[in-house]
Amino acid sequence: MTRMMTEISGCRLCADRFAATATAHMPRPVVWFRPSARILVVGQAPGARVHASGKPFDDASGQRLRDWMGITPEVFYDRDRIAIVPMAFCFPGYDKNGADLPPPPICAATWRARVMEALNPRLTLLIGAYAQRWHLGARGSVRDTVARWRDHAPDVFPLPHPSWRNTGWLKRNDWFADELLPVLRERLHEVLNDPA
């Protein structure tokens, strides 16, 4: 595991790709997991702020996600309890219009299977379409996949991205906060507090 984490941290597969983006940045893989983690959080890819800090979900989206989970930053950032493994370990950059680029598929093709073999989570949170497609084979919209959350609970919960961009979605889909989040929080605390 330590060797693999070192390899991921030193990965430069996308150096040319990132240099050609509007941000013209170098790779900086954000590696945040240990094999002991009981909970796996799967996101899309680090954003610009996370690229700068090296700490996953170190932004307003992370605050909203921790609120959804009902946990403190101290628990969220405890790598022995929670693994944070995005579909791409590096910030993909922005396009010429300032929009987020998608996670480069080469990252998941190179690392994902190895990382998943090393982890044994009891609860997995799949944030957004890329994570839901890889882990569930989901092909519909994020809304449709999240609306079918009961098909995967109690061990897997598909979630929308906690970005401010989804505030309208959350208002239109009040069942998410009313029905899904209480079940997610209860399951998450059960997993975290189980001594086994």
C-alpha cells in the first residue's frame, strides 16, 4: 500500500495534458486513504483550491458534504476512518472558458482497480456521474441514479456533487434532504462506531 501511494503521489502521466489547459499547471496527485478506512468517499477530481492545499474537499463543497454526512472535519480527515479517492487524483484544469475539465480517464485506468483492491470499505459514497458510472455502471442522469439510492443502500449511497452549482437541484429535489440524508447519517455513524 505504501509503495502504491508513493507511486500515485509521483504520477506525472498527465503532465503534457495539464500543461495544455488554460491553467497550465503541473500534476499534484492528492492521495488520501489508508487500508483501514471503513468509509470510502468517491468524488470526481480535486478542484483548484484542493490542488493548492493538497487536502481533499478543502472548500465550500467539502463543508456541504460534511454537513450531509453529519460529521466534523476531524472525523472526515481521519484517513484511518475515511478514504477519499476521486476518479482522478489531480486537478484536471479549466478549459478556455473557465469551466472544469473532466477527470482524465487514464487516471482511473491506471490506478483505480489497484486502489480498490487495497481498500475494504463498509460504506461507499459515490459523488457525481463519473463515480456512479465507474462503480455502479450507471448510465442515466445523476438525478435518476440518486433517486434510486434505495437500490444500493445501506452499503452504497449515490450523491449529487455538493457544489454550490447544485443548490437549485437540491431545492427541486427536497426528498434528498428529507429521505436520503437521515438514512445516510444513521448508516455512517453505525459504521464509524462499530467496534468490529
